[in-house]
Amino acid sequence: MKAREGAYEVLEKVEAGAYANLALDQFLEGPGAVLTRLDRNFLMELVQGTIKYRLYLDWIIDQLVQKPGQLKTGPRNMLRLGFYQLCFMDKVPARAATYETVNMAKHRFHSGVASLINGVLRNWLRDPEKIQWPNETSEPAKFLSVTLSHPLWMVEDWLQRYGYQRTRILCEYNNQPPELWLRTNTLRTNRDELMASLEAQGCEVRQGHYAPESVELLSGPSIRDLEAFQKGWFTVQDESSMLAAHGLAPKPGERVLDTCAAPGGKTTHMAQLMQDQGYILAWDLHPHRVELIKENSRRLGIHIIDAKAQDVLTAEPTDMEPFQKILVDAPCSGLGVLRRRSDARWRKSPEEIRQLTVIQKDILRRALACLAPGGRLLYSTCTIQPAENQLLVGSVLEEMAGFSPAKLPFEAIGLGSDSMLQCLPFEHGLEGFFLAAIERKGS
């Protein structure tokens, strides 16, 4: 098994409808388990990069193939892999990228297809300048869409909202590899002690800027091999995601509801802030994902989380004692975390977002009905679309009496104290998470 062959197999599964992260994990745990760590990393970059830059790569292919509409999925994926190496992997010699791609084609297809792939790759190598790209001045949306490989509708939407330069920065950010963030488990250690432990095991780390528990892991052994992981000293969670628990600010002894909790990152963070004192009811729609919450709680030594399979939309607030704090981490389009999901940009559509807003509104309304007088609710998403964020929260507050915006406690870290916060890469250097705080009037 070679890394390039494995990458091709994963791409074929994704093209058939599989999610990229799942297909990649399944392959690496199965046939790819025999690969060295170096080859595994090479395979992962090939897969994720080729998927992210699919539109860019297809733009090249379609200008070099005589009848691009007749090019089948297999050969197209093979060409995508070859061109990704030629265009974006500087450490891979052009000769090696071409030879290996053509050699793989010979084993997978008949000689005519292998000859076509060989001819297309070498044609580009002879004269890369022959490719005609959209004009940046006259077609700015198309230029960004193609050269930075994002759907045109997405780029057009962001251009309207952010302008050209910020949209460009956002697209470039989405194409970068994501950082690996760890959240210190303050029930068992502190950030300094965790960082010292990680460094002692050969990790390169640095502390985050916004969340007091955040540590960025720059390099090191596999996470599961780290002693600090086995001791439950940390969990993996993005720094911008850590802001949610701090925005809700649950206190020891309080009664808390997490409506969409799995896999439990924000749930366990709230338990930390509560010093493992009080009660957290954690709901998720899928029983197998509820088990992830329980597993994470056990590893981190948390006892106050009561994880249950429950659809928030079918729950009856009248059957429950009201909650002092509620977290609604709503299902969303995920357009704020496209770096972490290589195929997500190609799976989303404006229609899907419209459908999601209906569900998001229903969840928020139902959750607000569970909130005690004087209580606080935090609504969060990992998207940057106003229809799922500011506009949605505003419309629900307009229609439901007795609720009002509440301040977020982020002034001290430079993120302000408004009732809503939209994290943006070009403003905060963070993934595109959104937070909104709401309180119920009364006491």
C-alpha cells in the first residue's frame, strides 16, 4: 500500500458520497494502518488538499482535456491528485509526482486512460502559463471562487458583506491547515503544568490568547500516546469553541441544560467552570453520540453530567424544573470552520441554510421555554451566516416576550461586551464561531 494509492481510494469514496473525515479515518484504521507516520501525513495532505482545491484543479483539467464532460470520475480524481502535487506540494519533485500518478493509472485503468493522464500532466508541465484564469478586475467573484476554490455563491455572499480584501483573506484562511488546540482540564491540573508535561514528552506548545485553558499543540507524538491525555489533563477543543462556556458562565451548584451536547466538548468545559458541582443535563439526538459525552466525562473525571438521548424539539418544558443556564450549540451550516472539514464547502447550499434556520429557530424557542426567570441562555454556532446568527436571534427575541439580550463577558480579552459576538479570521484570527447571550426577565 502506497500513500498515493490510499489517497485515490479515499477520494473515490468521497466522490461516491462519503464524508471526507470519516472515509479518511476508516482507511487509516483499515488498509492504511500499515503506512508509516510520514506516509500517513502525506496521504492526509493529499486527500484534504485535493478536496479543498477541487475547483482550482478542475479548472486546469478542463482546459487541458479535449472533452472534459466525458472524463469519468476515476481518471479525473487521478488527475486531481497529480495536479495537486504539482501545484501545491513544493517538496514533491514534478518528475516524481508525474511518474507516480501515471504508474498508478496504468494499474487502475486501460492503457488509453494512462496515456491521457500522462499527456495532460506533461502538457501542463511544458507550459503552465497556457491556463486562462478569470480576470480579477472584471470578474472578482469568479476569480476568487476559482483561484481559492470556493463555491461561487459563497464568495458572492461574502463579497457583499465583507468586501474584496476580507473575502480573500477568509478564503485563504479556509485553505490553511487548522491548528490543533487543547483545553486544559482545570479539575486536574493547570495550563502551566499541562504545558510543562507536554514539553517533557517532546511536544512544542504555546498558550492561547483568548481562553485561559487553551494550549496550541504545534508538534509532538500522537495525542493518545501522551501521558497527559491518558491522565485526563486535557481534551481537544478549538479555542474559539472554548468561548461558549465562558460566555454562558455557569457557576458551581447551578442547574444547566445543554440541548445539543455531543461529543461533549462544551459540556465538559461547563462542568470544569462549575468545579464539578451542580447538575448538567446533556441532550443529543443520537444514542451513539451520547456515549461519546459519557466517555469524555469519564476520562476527564467529571461526575455532574447526565447525558441522555433526547430530541430538544420533542421535549416538554412543563415536565421539567427550569434551568438557570442553558447552552444551545445549534446544528448549523459550519461555514465558519471550513478549514476543518475539507469537503464541507462542496456540500452546502443556500437552500440547506434556509432549511437549517427553521430548525435553529425551533430549537432556540424550545430551549428558551426551559429557562428559569433570571436565567441565562447562550446560543452558539460555528457559522458566519447572519441568517443563522444575528438575524435569527433577533427575530426570535422579537416574537417571544420576556426575554432580552445579555452582555457577553469578553471585554477584558478584547472581544467586547455586546450581547452577540461573531468571531472572524480577519478580525480575531479565530474560527468563525458565533455567540449570543439571552436572559429571561424576572428573578
